[in-house]
Amino acid sequence: MEEKELTYEAAMNRLEKLAREMENGDIAIDQVAAKLKEAQQLLQFCKDKLTKADEEVQKLLEE
Amino acid sequence: MTLFELNHIVRSVLENSLDEKYWVEGEFADASVGFGGHFYGEMIQKDEAGRNIVARARITCWARNYNIISLRFQKETGETLRRSLHVKLLVKVTFHEQYGYALNILDVDSSFTLGDMAKRRKEILNRLQQDGIINDNKELPLPQLLKHIAVVSSAGAAGYGDFCNQLEHNEYGLFFHHHLFPAVMQGTNVEDSIMTALAAIADEADCWDCVVIIRGGGATGDLSDFDSYPLAAAVAQMPIPVIVGIGHERDETVLDFVAHTRVKTPTAAAAFLIDNGAQQLARLDDIQNSIMQGVSLLCERQQRRIEQLTVQLTSAPRQRLLTEKHQIQMLQSRFMQSVRFMFQNAKLKLENLQARYIALDPALQLKRGYSLTYTADGRLLRSSSDMHPGDQIITRLADGTFKSKVEGVSDT
């Protein structure tokens, strides 16, 4: 549901920001796990966008 | 006089009064290769406005000569001798009793046609510039994700097949949704059919990340069909980036100037899309690495902090304890010292007193030769005035006493 609204560009921007925060050590240690999880989800989302078919688009194209 | 005789006179007059050959400029209104490989066509000249034809002549070129000059022309211009092409020809004026007036092509000036095409392109580009749209498509940001590709090409073209094949079998496992909007890529309908395809794509522009216009690689057909103002304007004003791979190594069309990205061939267009995806994958890897490094750095830093705190927490009390112990030792030694001093002092005093007492001891005086004298009733005599002749006295020495009688008293 969330993925429907999320665009690749927005996910990328968020990832860049997370990476900067992590590198600068701007993150409270309590938040590291949550942020890491978020980052991994975003990475997977972006990779899927690049390498997998969008089912809805596929359907439209096949019609 | 017969018609043949009249025509023969005309032919003689023409042949005698004209030069061997002339350079003449014009436009092909018709051009085709007929039986036996001979070239037949019609050359025209239009008025300044380009509306009305002001001159017209039949043209021919014999197969042997045509093969040589058409090959060279194609090599030099990328064009074939075709309809509506502007050319400068070296011709011999001929008149045949049966076929009439015609110009026989001896040679063709490639640089004139190149110049003419360039001039036409330049005019189109100037107009695009004046209209302020020449950079519209170029200035569109290229989406980071190029996945939904609207393709304008002809379905049967080898270039289109290559393009699809390359996209679908890329080494990175990238997935592309591509859809063909068929168009004629060669001949007089190029302009209309590409524009129709572009309009269809523009209608659903939010479904597509970019447009790719490709034409079969290696095709040697005329490129000037692409040099059209309406087509260039349509490309420039597409709401999404247009990638052009018209498939011509040497020459360029106005589309190359207005498109967001120009590549040489359909396979290069596919490679561009794949590279873009590969770059995105690499960027994702970089981000992943940065994040992992960041996390481990963060953890290391926390670890160090904990170690430092541990040291601080354990070392401070120990230090404190040591200080306290030291202070106690100091106090103890100071205490001991003062006690020792007190005793020494007391001892010294005692010794002093003892010495004084010893000095006072009468026995000691007696030993040294002093003696004590008492009256007979035992009083110690301290003055001669207490004595009188005849008094009985007792003298005590260190080792005993003796009695004697006073005979006389004097005060010296």
C-alpha cells in the first residue's frame, strides 16, 4: 500500500539522506536498527523497481 | 517537311550552338531506375516562394554512368538520387527526334546537396531557436528510473528487433517495460506517422519514462525526411525525454539537435537505457555500503565509549582509595613521629634531672674529700660562729665518723 505511493526517486532521495546520516553518525544508537530496517526495505524496493516487472503495467501493456 | 526532318533541324541547331556541358541546379520532381538500370526522371525549378514550377526538364542517366555517380553520391551524402532532392548536375543538353528535349546527367555535385541539406537543417534549427523550443526536451531532467519505454519505430525493422533483444537480455537483470508505437521510418510518410505516434505517447505521458525513436541500423535511406520543422517541434515539445537513434553514422538530422539524448543506433539506444539502469544499481550498492559502514562506525564508536566509561568508572574509585590510603599513611607516620619526639624529650628531661640529682648527692661530695660536721646533739654545723672552744663535735667522712673537741674558733 505504501509502495504504491512511493516513487523510485523519492526512495533514492531518502536512501541518500539515510546514508549521509549514518556516515556522519547523526543517528541515536536507539534508532540505528529502525533506520537500518528502513534502508534495507528502500534498497529492496529500488532494486525491485530496476529488475522486476510492474504487474499492473504488464497487464495494461498486454491488453 | 516531315516531323522527323524538323526535329532533326532542331537537334542540329541545338547540338551546334550549345556547349558540351552545363552545371545546372534544380530539384528532382521524379526519379526512378528503369529497365536496363538506366535512370529516368524530371527536374524542376520552383519560384522564390517555392510554390510554382517555373522550369521543367526531362533527365536521363545511362546505367553505366548512373552506377558510378549514384554510388559515389550515396557515399558522400548518405542520400540517394530521389524525388524532392535538391541537386546540382553536370548535364549535356540533348534533343532526340523521337523523344525530344532531355538533359543527360554526366556528373552530380555532392557538396551542393550536402550544403542544401545543411542549409535546410539550419533554417529549421533557426526557427526552433526563434520559437524558443529548441532546448525544451533537452532541459527535461532524465528520470533516475528509465523503465517504461515508449518506442517509436517500425515493427519489422531489424533495428527494432535488436533493440528489444538487447533490452530483454541485459547482463544486469534489469527489467524494462517497452511498447511499440508503430511508425513509418522511411519515405514520405515519416513526418506524419512519427508525429501521430508521438501524440499518442504524449496523451499518456505519465505512463512513460522516456520515448525512444529508432530506425533500422545500417539503413541507407534518405535522412532528410527527418529534417522537418513540425517533426522537430513535436520532439522538442514532448513532455518526457526523447532518445533518438536514427541509425546513421555520418550524418545528423535536426532531431539529433532537439532530442534529449542522441545515439547512433538502436542498439546504442538500448545500451544507453541499460547503462542508466546499471548506474542506478551501482548507486544502490554504494548507498548500501555507506549505510553498512556508517552503522559499523556508529557501533564501534559506542563500543569505545562504553570501554572508556568502564575504565573511568572502575579507575576513579581505585584512585580515590589509593589517595585515602596514602593520606592515612601520612597521618600515621606523622603521629608516630610526634609520639617518638615526645618520648625523646621526656627522656632527655629525665636524664637532665638525674644528672642534677646525682650532683647533689652528699655521699658523692664526701667521697671527693668533703666532710660534714655535726654538733654533739646532731645538728649540722654551717657556721663557725656556732662553735665554741671545748664543744664536742662529730665529723662525718665518706667511710665513717670521728669525734673531736674544738680548741679554738676563728672566722677565717
